[in-house]
Amino acid sequence: GGSSAASRNLVWAGANQVVISIYGSSSASNNLIQGNWIGVDVTGTNPLPATVGVGIELSLNSSNNTIGGAVSGAGNVVVGATQDAIELNGNCGGNLIQGNYVGVDATGTRGLGNIYGIALLYGASGNLVVSNLVSSNLYVGIEISGNYSPPTGGGNIVIGNKIGTDKTGMFSIPNGSGIFVLGGSSNQIGGIGLGNLISGNNGTGINIEPGPYTLIQGNWIGINSSGGLLGNGGDGLFASSDLVQIGGGVTGQGNVISGNQVYGIYFYGGTSNVIQGNFIGTDLTGQLAMGNTYDGISLDGTYGTWVGGTNASQGNLISGNGTEGICIGRYAPSTNVTIVNNWVGVAAPAGGGLGSVAAQTAPTSHLPKMGEPFTEICVSFDNTYGTYPLYINAIDTACPPAPPNWIADNVFGSCNNSPVDIPNGGSFGWSGNTLISPNGFPPIVTSGPPAPPAMTLNTPDQVGIGASGPANSAMSGTIYGVSPFGSAWLYTPLENIPLNTGPGGTGAQTVDPTMSPLAGNDLLSCCFTDPCG
């Protein structure tokens, strides 16, 4: 093929057939596939009656090939595939996929469809997918699939594509979902000035399950090319993975994730994930609500997630969403969540940009959610659920790092004329947070944590646990002993027994009269919970 009409091939084949295939070892390299129309007639607008299996396939270590190109006419049109429109599989690396129309006609305005769009499979690594129009694919627009353990495949870069829209980026021509990462590691989706437009899809915008070290930056997810609403039908971004970074602290690294029909960002499981510098539920300016239908961010079953960061520029703007701004543990408990330096439920100040929101002048207006009244932050699992209680604490109160979650140095809007809109959970610390509300509630500040409880000795010849400590403290654990005649082991579990710490209080002591002491020292297992959790 080539970039001119005269050099274009008009190609199609029977069902389950591969139309163009480069198959071989590393010697199958440096090939150019350009300007071909696969699956359409000579007008480029009507599908041919016979379908194809795979449109263009590179396999078995094929490397440094180009599919499409940057000049006008160099891109291929690939429609009607019953499998993948463009497929790289078997350790293919260093290939360029650029400027193609995948699933749409030659005008870029009509969806003709494939089953899958662009697929990087079975160890494909180090490939660049840039400036393609990928729409009207039944299941997924762009799929990256590799092994998770041991990891194979990865290091692919997906930038500057329109996924789920027409060529203008203004109107929806939906894929089933936008981008799906399934295994492999260290893939990059977007970048500073290189983001993808991932909008108008029937399902999720980006799906990561799993994809450790995936970097997602600078993308517009749920808005059109002019910044108006063009939401995805599912979550803006769903992840069930470790070590995913969404956004960053440098201007331009943050994503705009707004107008999606479920959550903005939803993590189900995963450890050490980072969400920074994003606009979630607003327009590009941060001044107008363009909320996701439900939560801005929802975390279930996660550990060690950071929402925001210790630098002001790492904070997220999370406003205008239909239910909670941030929800922790609606369906499964999440621990060690740190929520720092975010703006929740407020409008960004004039001049505030992605990655630098919290570094600007403090806001003066509350940006309400679509579904008022709801909370800015909701903690659904409290002390009655799970092995550990779930606590929300301020990071600057020096509370122990496990297992609590931390909320500190955020700016909050207020709903329902309430100065604090966090209805559930355990013990709450609010040191350093600023509250903005229509009624002008002042900031809420708490002092640092009191000293931990001190353990006291049990009454002689009895089995139990005793302690004294500051207000709002509790003790939990297990008392071990034997039956009065020494014939059986006994144990009594304790959970969150409040310490008697009022005036003249002597602490609390729990004794089990059915037990006798063990020979030698009593065997005790206990822990203490102070107001910081």
C-alpha cells in the first residue's frame, strides 16, 4: 500500500481469514503497511458482504514494522473483523500503529465495526499506538494482554488516540469498552500533552485487571474534544491491580474523568495505587459540575492507596459527582488509605490547572454534587465489620500507620448544612482540613493523639486483662486459660471494651471466672485502641 489513492489496496477475505499477515522471526521487520482499505468497498463507506477474521496481524517476534503513518492517507481502514482488526502477538516489539481508522469508515463518521479493535497480545512489548481513531468495536477498542505471573509483555505506549468517538471527537461511535489492560506491566496510557480521548463507549473507559506499574496520565475520559459531556456507560476507570498510577503532581499529568455513568474511578482490590492531580466530576476549568453518576472515587478491598499526596500539587479536585466524592469500603473494607491535599466538593480557583489545583489560592465557593444531599467522603465499613476496625485519621496527628486511613489537609465543601459530611466509620481526625460551605462553617481542628493505654496486672488467681488509658480508648484481644480442673483449654475473645477513663476512673478490667490460671504465667493476647485507631 501507500498514502495515495493509486497505491491503496482494497482487500477482504472470508470469515476467520487473516487479510495481511507478517509472520516470522526477527527477520520479519521494517515492513510498511499503509493506506489499505480492509472490509469496505471502493467508496470507503460501505462494508463488503464478506467478513474477515483478522485485518492486519504481526506475530512471532515481528519488530519495527509500521502500520499506518502520520501523513494524510497513510492510515489503514479496517472494519468487519470477526476477531481483531489489528493484532500483534508473540513477543512483537518496537512496532508503530499510527493514524488508522479501526472500526469506522474512511470518513471517520460512521461505525462499521469489528469484534476487537487493536490488540497487543501474548508478550507484545514496547509498541507505540498513536493517533488512531478506534470506535465501533463490539468488545474493546484497544486491548493489551500479557501474563501476570511471571509478567510478560509490557512497556507499550498508547497516546493521542480517539477511542469511542467520531473523527472530530465530538460524537459517540461506541466501543464496548475503551481500553482493557489484562496482564503485562509498565504500560503507559497517555502523557503530558499526549492524552487519549476515551469517551462515548458503552462500558468502562479504561479497565486494568491486572496491570502493575500502569501509568495513566493526561487523558480525557467522559468528555468530548470541546470539553462537553460525552460519558462512558460504565466507570471512567476501573482497576483491580497493584501499583497503578492515575495522574501525577506535574501540570498536565492529571486526567479529566467526568460524566461517566457509574464511578469516576473504582478500585476493587489492589495495593499501593496512587490517584493524584485529577479533575473528577468537573469540566476542564474545575468551575462547573459535570459529575460522574455515582462516586467520584470508590475504593473496595484496597490497601495502601494514596488519594492526593504530601505535595500540594498532587491533590485531586473531586466535585460535582452524583453520590459520594470519595467512598471507602462500600462492598469490602479498605485499609491504609491516605487522603491528603485534595479539594472535595468545591470549585477550583481561577487559574487552577491539572496537577496544581491545591497550590492555588484557596477557593471561595462550594460546588454541589448532582445528587445532593450526599457526603463528600463516606466510610461504609465501621467497627462491626472485618478483622480490624476502619478508622479515618488526620495524617498530621502522628497516629500509627496501620491499619488506619488518613484524611488531612483537604479542602471540603459541605452538604445539607452540616459542617462534617462523613456519616459512618470509626474515629475521625480532622486536623488541618479546611471546610468551605454556604453557611461559612469554620475549619475543624483536633489535637494530637493522647498517650496509649497502660496495661495493669490482673487480680491474683484470676484470668483476665486490665488497662487504663485516655478517653475514647478501648481494648481488644483474647484471654487464654484452662478449665477449673485443668481438663481443657479455654479462651474468651474481647472486642473494643471501653476503658473507664472518667473522673476518678481506674481503667477497665475483664475477668473470666470460668477459667483457672495456667501453670506459670497467664497467656494473654491483647491490643489497645486509642482515639486515633
